[in-house]
Amino acid sequence: MRRSNVATRRHRWQGLIGVFTVVAAVVIAFPGPAAAHAGEETYLYVEIDDDGVEGSVQYPVADLGAVLGIEIPQDESGLRAAVEANYESIISYTLRHTELGQGDLSWELEFVDYEVLFPGLGSYVVLPFVVTDSFETPPREFFVEFDPVIEARPDKLNFLVVDSDWRSATLDNEAEYFLVFTAEEPRQVVSVDETSWGEAITSGIGLGIDHIEVGSDHILFMLALLLPTGLVFASAVGWRPTHNLSASLVRVVKIVASFTLGHAIALVLGGVGSFVISLDVAEPIVIGSIALAALHNLRPVFSNREWVFALVFGLFHGLGFAGLLADLGLDGGNRIFALLGFNIGVELGQIALIALIFPALHILRRTRVYLPLMTYASILVFVVAMGWVLDAVFGVDLNFDAAVELVLRGSRGLWIALIFTGFALVTYRLEKSGGRLLPVEPAADRRGSALTPAD
């Protein structure tokens, strides 16, 4: 009877692991708003804050070259060379066909430098600008005339996107079009409504989820912390597999709770404005904590207390974001609601990320593959994090961002996680059938007798 109960319990846990993986896959893979850049339209991005208005004009390379009558290659080096050689002509054309203002007054636009998006097929040239006019209060309504490209190609469309406007709970928006311009209707009025605190929280939640989805630093940090959650460290024997899923989940819950606590502390301090730090200070600390978490897996310092790193990461991550909001000049109430929504969104995204990564790690923990895997993965995370530290502190760019995003961005990271879970299941079955599963850390009650069966 006991063997039957143990088998039933084990199958229930395996089924739960499967459900976790499927749910996480659905959450991450479920399509959100369509990506703004389709490679065929010209965009005007606008950001509104208490200091004024700024934004960028973003051209498809092919259309920009056509309207100016110049050859612009699609490869990054050739593209940059062509833009730099024709920069004054590009700015002059843009100014003739881009106008923002209020009433009879047109605002002065100052373009600064340029950027390149998606080098290769579908490249965009991005021209950042600032409005040099001063405002007593942030403008809530203004006109925009925007007809570059469409004045020569009436079959094309131009879009205006309100990228950020904290008063209307628009945060880091890259997908939802605000206005559409045509050759017949190149002038329109932008009217941005104030928002309720509930809408601000909802928008903050979306930003938090998006931060986890595209934040490679957060993904690597969680990976570094999750790697040892299926193990217990003892100085005499080193790392050993946890007794069962319950023991592993307890460690995961401690990590999540510690990160949440750190973020909550940051929310209170940043929300009331009593203590905020700039991103320039917070970023190296956050990245450094990733490197330390990975190093801890190789040389444990806080044995079986990975939650310490999660607390530090959550605290400085939250304080850095609070500093960003403070730089925008928002009042304490707005900061509190924005941070609250962002905090909730980060936690939801983090739970989905854990549900996607953790099952495979737990399944593999008793196989001979796991310790070498944890070692090499931790070394890789450490090297990447130290590269980011060099970039943040000394400006030495090793281009690790591009390499990490190539692996993790979009559906690629999802497929890697699902394939890894399949690998874990096959490896576990092979090791079990060959009688090669590693012994687990014993779980005992107060009298020293086993409480729950190992899995």
C-alpha cells in the first residue's frame, strides 16, 4: 500500500511539473501587441514628462534612401557610413516634414546624433530629438504635422507613438499606434488624457512583465539563483540533491519572497522620495550581484541562503527604477502607483520565468549531468555579468548584450527552455533505468525518521 501511495504521489508531482512548464510556455508565448516596426512605415515617437517633450523620428532605410536619392546599404557598417556622410541632408529633410506645436506656435526641434535599429534586412535609422521650448506644465494637447516619405509615396503610412507619458500611464510603449498619418491627412492633434491611479497601476504591471521578458540581466540573475535550488550544500560532502520537490520549492519561495521584499522596500523609499539612487549607481550594483550569485554556485559563501542575493538584487533594482521616476519629476503619489504596478508586473513575469526554468532543473538534480551543468552555466553567467560590469563602470563594450539577446530574445528563449525540459526528462529516465540516480539529502522529523519519500 505504501509503495502505491509513493508512486501516486510521485506521479502527481511529475504532472504538476508538466503543468508548470506548459503554463509558463503559454504565458510567455502568448502574443502581445504587435511589434511596432514592420519595416515599411515611418514613425514619430514622442515622450512627455515634467521637463518637456522629446522623441525620435524613425525611418526605414530603404524609404529614406529613396526619398533622398541616395544609396544606403543594409549592412550595419555601410549603413552607418552612408548616414554619417548624408547626416545634414537627412536632418534638413526631416525638419521640413516634421512640425509640432500649439496654436500658431511651432516648437523648435533639435536633433542629436542617430541610432540604427535592426541592422540588416528591415533596418531603421533613428533620429532622436528634443523640443527646446520651455513649458510651465507638460503639454496635454498639441498639433503634429508629419509627412516624410508619404509626401513622395502616398501609398505609405506614417505612425505616431506616444512612447512614454507618466501622467496618462503610458510606459515604454513600443507597439500601440496613437495616430496614423496619410498623404491626404498629414496634420493631426495629439490629445493625451490624464489617468486614474488604477490605470497607472495596470500600465505599470504591463511594463514590469515586459521588463522580465526582455530583461536579459534579470533572466541570467534568476538562472544563477535557481541553479542550486535543487541542491543542498554541506561542507563535508559539497552539493547534494534536495530530498524532494517540496524541499526545492521552499528554496524557490524564499528567493521570490526576498526579491519581493527588496522591491517593496524600494517602493516605499522611492515612492515617498526619502531615498532614491541614480541608474548610474544602481546598474553596476545590480550587475555585480549577478556575478556574485554565479560565483556563489562555484564557491558557496551564503550556503543554502541564495535569498540574500535576491534581497540585494530586488532592493537596488527597485531603487534604480524609483530613481528613474524621480528624474521625471513626478510627485510622490504618482511614483508610488507606478512602482506598485511595476513591482506586481515584475513578480508575475518572474513567476512565469521560474515556472519555465525550474522544472527541468529539479528533474536533472539527481543525475550525473547536473553538477557539471551548474558549474559551466555559472561560469558563463559570471563571465557575461563581469562583461556588463566593465561596460557600466568603464565603458568597455564587449558586445555581450547582442550575444545574450540572440539566444534569449523572442521565441528562441522559449524553445530553448522547452527543449531543455525534454532533455531533462530523457536524461532522468536513462539514469533511473541504469540505477545511477544520485542519493538525496535525507529529510527527517524531530526523531530522525524519514517524513516524505524522495523523488
